[in-house]
Amino acid sequence: MNILAWLVLGLIAGAIAKMIYPGHQGGGILGTLILGIIGAFVGGTLYTLLTTGSLALTASGLTIGGVVVAVLGAIVALFIYYAATRSNAV
């Protein structure tokens, strides 16, 4: 998949994931783009693991199914990011 398709997939997946995930997420357009690209890799890797049983770093493509997998991966990435950076200070 070429770079332009990754950027488009990243913007679409990141924007949808930010709309679905509860709470306020900052970062602007660059943060949304990076989130979506990371989500495409996380979602593609998890999809490959669940369907084939092997762990391979793959990205989802620019299809409807690929966007769904990338959005789910971006939501997982958001959850992990906020769980890791959450402060438990009172």
C-alpha cells in the first residue's frame, strides 16, 4: 500500500475512532493521522493473529473491511495509551 493510501486510511480511521471513544482526545489532525496509522497496524496484526494464528506485522488496506479493522485497532491503541498515561494521583 502506498504512502498516500496510508495517510487517507490513517485520517479516516483516527477520526472515526476519536468519535467513538468516550472522552476528549487532543492532538489535532497530526495526532489523528498517527493514531489511525498505528490503529491500522494494530488492527491488521490482531486480525492476522486471529485468522491465521501467526503473529505478523501487517497493515489493513484501504477497503471497507480495512477501515473497520483500522478503526478497531485505533480504539485499542487509544485504550492502551490512556491506560498507560492515566495518573492515579488524588
